[in-house]
Amino acid sequence: MTTTTTTRRALGALLMGALSGAPAGAQATPLGPAVQTVGEPFSAVEWVRVTSDGGLWVADPLERSLLLTDLESGQRWRVGREGRGPGEYLAPLYVAPLPGDSTLVSDPRQGRFLIVAPDGGIARTVTPRDGARAVASQTPRAADARGFVYLRERDGGNIMMTPGMDFTRAAIHRLDPATGESRVVGEVATVPDDDHPVGEPVVDQGGLTMTQMLLVVPRPWSRQEAWGVLSDGTVGVVAGDGSVVRWSDGTTTRLDLPDARVTDRAREAWYEGWLASESGDHPDEAAATVRISDLDWPERTSPFAALHAPADPQDRLWLRLTGWESDTTRYAVVDRGGVVLEVDLPAGARLVGFSPDRVWLATVDHVGLVTVSAHPLPPG
């Protein structure tokens, strides 16, 4: 592998998330021990896709590779190649299941997606059309049983803004991979109005109006909303205070999750994670620009720490909770009736996928390599 240790560590800090941890005093069910571990590690894993014949797909953006591992034999193959032509990719990031053991692969640097056939060949390239271009460079976060995939506008770190942009709301798009077209099926609140300065038009001496682009650091833990999608395409939006889930069919589910107290450890973890994600191999430059004392820290924050809640095979949303008093990551598992249970992941582990009776986790070692393991899916 050619990726540097420093870069691996930086991406590992971003992917693991500085907000993980179990809320103090709460009881939860530990996730069961691993029933399978993928032998060869990866450089980076955002999500995994497991096919019915035992193939595990991973898009590794650091190695710029789409990888297929046979879970029975342990053999691994690189599928496709790097490039800008049809069926090629620059830095694949995410894999999503499609019907019939096909797989969708995101290639955000090119603003398009690849469709991988059940036999492992790249069948075609999908370039989003018209309104779908707003999410062409975003990461697909869900797929339903019909083969539609779901993406959120401005799904990521810092935001490039233009005057007049409403960055307090972000639309959720449903993309049809067959046509490249999308439609808006929901929206989430992102940040309060006063969290980001707004760019102003700049008029040069010739009278030409140009747009001033501002790269802005978000305020830590503003109460943004989380979202997830069930197998039938129903979108659930979790209120920023953790009180309810609003479903796209007009119903609601009460959660009443408690706020989390912001500790010194939390501030340091968030700041270090932000430095790693924004500065790569040059954290000192970012630290000199934005100091930890410059940020507006709240005393309490949202009960949950992730802005996407993936759905498991039992149509339950897994909502990563906020807390910093241990190294354990805790999830609230939510169905249409409310919180079913809370689950503690092993220390240092991150959720990266589901298969019919398995939860897939990733852990990062001391040099930044990622090991993937399968654990029993908790019963409902």
C-alpha cells in the first residue's frame, strides 16, 4: 500500500468521529463478539456492501480502488481502474446495494456513479441530470428495496457559500440510477442563521459583479437534524433536540433522548478531529488559523453525534449518540415505535454496514490501517 501513515491517521480520525462515546450512567446492550474478520486490512472504509454470494465490496478512496473480497476464501480483487473514461473512477468513496446483487459506487471527484453488475463487472456510468447535479458530488447514504439511492445536499464538512444561499436547510434527494434523475423527498435543518457569515457580491471597477466565496468553519455541535431511509423509501428525520422522528408519510415517533453535556475532553476531541479532517498532513497551519479558543462552544448539545442514521435489515435506524466519558460508541436503535434498544460497540469501532444477520464494524490500528469485522445483528 502506498498511502502515508500521516494521511491514514488523519482520515481515520475523521471517519471514527470525535463525537463518539457512551453517555454516562445509561445502560446498553454490548454488541456481540466478532463472528468473522476480514483478513487483509484496508486503508479507508466508509461503508461496505455484502452480496448474497459472500462478496464484500469496499470503495477505498486512499488507495483509489474498488475492492471485492471473497468472504469464504479471503481472496481480494481490484475491480475497474483509475481514470476519467466510462467505467473508470478517480477516488471511489461509497458503495450502496441495488436489487439483484448489483452495487452502486460513488465517485464524488467526478460527480458521478458506477453500477457494478452481479458478476463483478462495471456495467455502466451514471451521470446525474438536471436537479440531481446538486448532489452529484455528495455521498449516497441509503438505498431502498426498489433500487433508489438517497443523498443530502451539502453533506460534509465546510460549506462553500454564495450570497442568497439558504444554508439553514438541506434537501434530501432520491436518485434513480436507471435515469440519473432525482426528486426531493425531504429536508433537514442544518445550522442556525447566525452560525455562518454570508458572502457579499463584489463589484470590480469595470462594473462586473462577481461572487465572493466563503469557506466557513461550522460552529461545534449546532443542533442539526439527522436522517435515514427505510427499505420502502420512507424517510425519517430526527429532530435536532432528539425529541421525535418525523417520517415522510406524515407520522411521527417520540424519542425524548436527553441532551449531552459538553466536556473539556469533548472540545479537545472535536477540535483535533476537525484539524485532522481539514488540514491533512498540515494540522499546524489550520491550528494557527483557527484556535480552539476562537470557537463558540455550547454547554450542552444534541443527544446524537451523526447526521445520518442508517437502517438495518429489520428497518431500524441506528442513531449514534453523543457522549465522551468512555471510548465506547453507543447507538440508539429506533423503529416506528420508538427506541427499541441501545447498543454499545467495542472500543474504537465504527459502524460501516449491515447484511441480513450481521453488523459490520471497522477499527483503525496504530498506523491507520482499517480492519473490518462482522458481528451478530441484535434482535428486535
